[in-house]
Amino acid sequence: MQKFRVRSLQVGFVVAVVIVLARIGYVQTADTFLYQRAKAEWDADDVIQPVRGTIYDSTGGILAYSAAAYTIDIDLHAIRKKDKLDAVANGLASIVHVSPTTMLSAINRPGVTWLQLYPYLIHVSLFTKDKVEKLFDQLDLSNDLTVYKAYLRQYPNQTLASHVIGFLNEHGTGAAGIELSYNKYLAGKPGYSEFTQDTFGNPIPFYPTTTKPVQNGDNVYLTLNPVIERYAEKALATIEKRFTPQHATIIVSNPNTGAILAMADLPTFNPNEYWEYPASTLYTNWAISDPFEPGSTFKPEVFVGALATHSIRMNQTYMSGVDYVNGVPIHDWNIYGWGRLTYEQALIYSSNVGLIHIGQAEGVKNFYDYWRLFGFNHRTGIDLPGEGHSIIFPEKNLNPVDFATMTFGQGLAVTPIQQVAAIGAIANGGDLLTPYLVQKIVAPDGKVIFTHHVHVVRDVAPRSIMTKVTNAMIKVVDDDPQGNVGEIPGYNIAGKTGTAQIPKPGGGYYANLYNLSFLGFVPAHHPQFEIYVSVNEPLHTAQWGDWVATPAAKYVISRTLKYLAIPPHLTTAQKKQQQTQTSQHAIQYVSVPNVVGLLSSQSLHKLSDLGLQGTVIGGTGMIVDQWPRAGMRVTDGSTVEIEVKRADMSTIIVPNFKGMLMTEAMRVCSSLGLHLVPSGFGFATSQSIPASRSVPIGSTIKVDFSTTANG
């Protein structure tokens, strides 16, 4: 019995100890949990969002910046309780410029307590925010609204260089262009402040506070020149109006550094309202994204490879017209050729047969070696997202017919930016450079944290070879058998056009769909800039690069030469005369007047009175745009382009073609938006639609030609 009592006491003691220990553990655990809950209720942290960095152009102009904006929440429950709903509606209506009825309908939300009033009180300016706060203070409702400060991304130039700059998505993160590729620099890093708060959310004095300072975003400076960019975009706007292509692009760069001076795309978009555009427009930069068959603009690179490997000489001859490769006939673009030509003339006349002979002399291995040396086997590395890659048949699987077509730019595909880099190597004497857009990045404190240095990928070929090809490209522009469309008096321009068929997805080519292009550099032997124009599937025109791409290139080149003050090539006598005139007459500058809203005749008189010349675009009528802008200072005698509000362009008047050469008739039809179907050769003798008749744009007109002007 005694043993039982002892055993019971022992068990009871153990149980009691276990209960006590369990209780202690529970209290400690609960205490920690309660402590954490209390701490969470009393501790607070404020996140301080950084201000995103600004994007500048090469002249210091702002392309993108973040402006302070405010979102206002209003306490509808309190306003109803105080019976001031009508007064608030009337006051807000006068501030945001809507009718009181509209505003009352917008804020009268039964069952809603706090309201963010979209779009009237979302991302408003400081001025609007102050007026709303003053209104609520006057109505004794100052405690019934809450203001949140944020930063709204602004793109002051609307669509200008939109594919280069990009945009921010709904989360405030870079989604395309420079905004995406340099997001880590532009975004900055948020700061925070941790403290213990009272019941009103204010910090309790003498309690420790932990802070991390905010780091605002860095500022990014581009190589983009806004004036040249505007020239490029004006040229594309003209192309869009006249030819309605699927897409188009213009790139202007410095071949000596790789710096991009302009990059314009069709279709374009406004990054301030990016949500209104399809994803295909927002995320496709045609200048860098999609490879396409370049056609004849690829021929200069083939010449470099053939000359550098001593496979050909420029003065060698061949018979143009047609060549048979494995029994397959391949014709020149004019079917019959031009008789016996030299290889240099093969480039001037853009003879496909000549390039086949050159490619066969060069050989497949050398061809592929120079494909790689020109950088076509990899992306250029330009500092933009979404760069595409080239396409070419594997060397081991190549057949003779495919190789023949590749020599004149069909059966392979490259991106526009790859062609710009490759032609830049010819222009600068042999160096393949990496193209780039960002020249420097500057921290908020002014410290330069990144500077771009010219990056030479490799030497492609000797300068002597590049000079030979350059000289031939000058003759392409000056001695073009289709007319000197790209020639600018006083300047040597090295150029080449391209007319490439567009392949079908399942094989073969579309019958009437082409990609038309022009590339070149100027001044040819001391190039200051190069240009590339590509127009995909233009309508209402002859399908030749000379009629669509070259005029756009000439527009940009001529204006850029004047803007950069690049003097023409002068003889010794002309140089002496110019020096004498310069010493006698100091340069005079004039402030450009505002002529928007005036009639074209009034504008021309106003410009003439100030010593300026006016070029009217679009006929006669009221001026809707001008360049240079009002207030800009230009040299005396400069030209101001003034654009007239155009009437309906759905119809045109058919001209009289009789007596015109075929090339002249094609140029006229291309300019007017007519589709020419020629018959015969030489001079026009008759036309299917009489002269002076009004027809819809895009109409087809058949014109007969004869070797004599009289038929």
C-alpha cells in the first residue's frame, strides 16, 4: 500500500511538472505572438518612390521625363452625411471643366465610401490638386479627401522617335525601347523610413527610426538628333500618304562612330497613349527586328568580297541579259540586258547576271567568309531590345541556283541595322562598328557613370578595296540608267537601290509584292552620315527602289547636308570665290516667324520680307505646319518648309504622257499614285486614259511606247 502511495506521488509530481512546463511554453509562445502583433500595429514604414531619370537627345532636348502627378480620394460617406454632395459636384465640375450634372452623376455612387474619381482626379497636376484642396477646405471637408503623390511619365514630342524611346507599362516599368533596355539606370531605387507610430500614424518621439535614402534614376543621353529625326519622319509621312506601305523605316547614322542620328518607323505610336495601339506596333521596331531579303542593296558587300580575294577585276567584262544556272534561266531586271558590260557597270546597272558571274568567281567559301566578316552571322549588338537575326542557307546544303540568287540579295535575309553596319564599314574605309544610341549616362548628382566608346568589331577589308567600291557606288547615283533620282549637285553620294521580291511562307515569291530600299553615304570620300530607307509593299507605284525609297533618301540627305553645314565639293576657283564672299559678308541670322494659320501667299510674303525662302508643300491654302519652328534662329536666305492643309487626295488628274520617255512616265506615275503598265520601249505614243481626266488614286493606266517620239 505504501509503495502504491509513493508511486502515485511520483506520477502526480511528474504530471504537475509537465503541466507547469507546458504552461510556461505556452505563455512564452503566446507572449511572442502577441508581441509581434503589437509591434506590427505600432511599427510603420514609408516607402519613398524614386523619380525616374530623364531621356535627352544629342542637343540636350528632353525626349522623356517624369512629372509630379496627384491622385485624390474623396470620402463620399462623410460628404453625404454632411449633405454637401451637390456643392462638391458643382465645385469639382468648374475645376475639371465638365457640367455639374456630369460630375454629380460621376460621384453619386450609393454604397461607395472612398472614391478615386477616374479620369477627373487621377494623375492631376499640382495646380488642379491645389484647387481641389482649396474647395474642400472652403466646404469644411478638408479631412474628407486623401492625396497621393506619384510621377507620371511624359513624352513631350508625342510620336517622335517613339520606337527608340519606348514607353512605360501600367506598372511603371520600361516596356520597349530605351525605357526597357536602360530601365535599371532610369528606374532608380526606392528609399524607406521605418518608425514606431501613435494611433494617428505619426512617429513617436525618441523611438528609433531607420531610414534608407531614395536613389533617383539616372539620366540617359542619346545620340539621336531631333532635327534629322524629324526629317526622317517627314519623309516617312510622305511615303505613308502616297504609297500606304505595310511598314517602312529610315535610319541615319555616323559611319565613323556607329552613332545613330535618326531611326524612324512606320507604323508609329504615341507613348503617352500607348494603350490605344496594337502590340504589333508597340513592340516591333522594323529598323532592327525583322530580317528581310535585301535585294540589290546587298551587292556592294559581294563586290568587296570578290575584290578582296582577287577573284575579279572591275574592268572585266561579261554578257548581260540572261544566265543559265543548272539549266535554270536567270534574267536581268530589264529581261534583255545591256549587251557586254564591265563588272563595275554590273553594279551601276544593277545587273543580276553580272553578280552571278562575280559570285561564281568569288566562290561559295569566300562568299560565306565575307558574310561573316561583315557581321551578318550575328546581331549587331545595338543597345535596343528586340534585335532580330539574319537568315541564310547552311553552306553545306547550298545548291548552285540558290547561291546564284544570293549573290544579288535574294534567298538570304538581313535586318536594316545589319545593313547599316555593313555599309558603314565600306564608308569608313574598312572598320565594322557596333551601332549605338546611348552616348552617356549621368547620375542625379551630375557624375557621368557611363560613356560610350567607339567599338570596332573587326577590320573587314583594306581601305583600297573599300575606295574602289565607293567609287562604283558614286557612279550608281550619277550614271543610273533609270535617271539620276538621288543626285544632289555639288555632292558625291555613294548609293545603291534595292528592289526585292517578298517570299511566300510556303516557298516561292509573291508576284507583285516588293520591298524597296536605298542605302548610301555622303560626302562619299569623307562621309559624315549614311542613310538607309526601306519600304515594304508600297502601293500605287512602279515597284522600283528608285521611285519610292530614293526620293525619301534624297529629301533627308539634302536637308541634313544643310543642317550640318556640310559644304559642297568645290573647284579651286569656286573655293577662292567663296572665301572672298565670306570675308565681304558676315553671316546674318534671322528669327523664323510663325506662319501657321496664314494663307500660303501671305506666308511666302512674310518670309520673303525677312530674307527667307518658303517651300510650299501641298498646293495653296491655309498653313497647318512649318519647319523650322517659329522662334528658331537660322541663317539669312534659309528655306522654311510650310505645309498646306490638303484637300481630298482620293482622286488625281491624269497627265498627258505623249512624248515622255518610259523612265520619265514611270516617275510621274509614281509621284501621282498611278499604276503604270507599259508596252514597248522608248517614247510614249498613246495612253488608255485620256489626259485631264480625274481618276481614283491607284488607278491603272496603260501607256504604249515606241523608239521614236512620233510612234
